[in-house]
Amino acid sequence: MPDAIGAVIVAAGSGTRMAGADKLFTKVAGRPLLAHAVDAFQECAAVDRIVLVLSEQNLERGWELVQRYRFAKVSAVCAGGERRQDSVRAGLAALGPCDYVAVHDGARPLVSPELIERGLKAAREMGAAAPAVPLADTVKEAGPDGIVMRTLDRSRLWAVQTPQVFRYDLLLRAHREVTAEVTDDAAMVEALGEPVRLFEGSRTNIKVTTAEDLELVKALRARRARRRLRTRPSCTLRRWPSGRRRCQREYTEGIRWAQKDSFIAPRRVR
């Protein structure tokens, strides 16, 4: 029997570094930024259901987004908490038991189904996994006065991203037992003494926290769209017996035009 896979997409932050703009609903390539993140999980064949965690004031907009773009795998939209880990805990409760759960920041719109699949493979081997890329810059530790204390060995340092993937029971235990404030879920699992495996992330899987990040995402998304245009299905004109010419698309690149006729509106979680 295949594993049951769930996803919690966390987007309950205040976005204070965006000068008052709501980054989650800013349009990127004609869609809200958040929709791009959800779409990757919708298109990932391994993922069965998705929970979207939003701030209280964005719940209605979240509902509208799910229904407009017919994200059929979204089973619930719920309100987050004061801290990021409180929001994840609320998402886990709304998701319910499953074998593995992927936790993703909604502000990372360039995640891909392939990255999600890599995370699942690593989590099946270790129980907990996080995507990461090696640091390219020299990293220095400084005191409050800005004076350098030491230069760190970057060969052992990694920039960690999401989606982070865990056995559901392991992550739920971490959220129950770890009360200290953390910046990601992997840190909570580490606090239990459990191993976390790093797997290959993506340098384009950036998190939008500033206006400059948003412009970079727009540029990367535009580049990705141009690449798809170069590999789009060919259109062959053929003459049918009636004499009419018809355009027959040959889907040679595995382009998916998902039919979402079975869409069911997710439940509200207050």
C-alpha cells in the first residue's frame, strides 16, 4: 500500500519587510505568488492532500484562491498562530495523520514537484529531510560592535530551504515536546536528538522577504516560461477529408493540462 503523503503550506506571516505590501497575493506571471507554491504540490503526483495555513485576515482570500485555481488537493484552509511553529502545529492538526508530511513556506513560489519528490525519497531513508544548498560566500561571525570574531569554515555550512519532509508522527512529537522558539521544523526534530538528512535544494527556490526578492522571482519565473515556450508541443496542420484544416497538438514534452473537474471546496478550520 503506498504511503499517504500530506503537505502543510505555511503563509501566516506578517510580511513586515515588504513595506506594507502583501507579498503572498502579489501577482507573478498573472497569478498570486502563493498560487505558484500551491500549484507545485497540486502537480506532484506523490502528494495526496494539502493544508493551507494563513493569517486570520487572509483566510477569505485563501479560500478564493483555492477555488479560483481549483486546487483539488487542498483539504483545509486554517488560521496560523503567533509563531511559525504554532502555524505548523495548526496545519498538522488540520491535516490529520498520514505517513509523511512536507512543510513548505508559502513565500517560496519556485518550488518544483521534482524537489518535493527528492525530499520524500530522503525522508523515507532517514525519517526527516531538508533541502539545502552550499554557501557560496565567505561567512564571518561578528560581535555587537561589528568587529569580526572569526571566519567560519563554509565547506560545512549549508543554506536550508523548504519543503522539509518528515514522518508525520516524528514531526508531531517534536511539536509537542519542543517549546523553544525555532526558525524551522528541522531544528525541532534535531532538538529531540533525531537525525535530519540534507538533500539537494535549488538556488532558484528563494524565499521572498523583500521587494528585491520579488523582482528576482518575477525574472526567474519569466525565464522558466521562456524555456517552456521553446519546448512546447508542436502544432501540426493536417487536411481532413472534409477539406478543413485542423490543428492537432502533439504533446511530446509531457506537458500536463490537468483536468480538475473533481474539485471539491476545502473545509474551513477556525
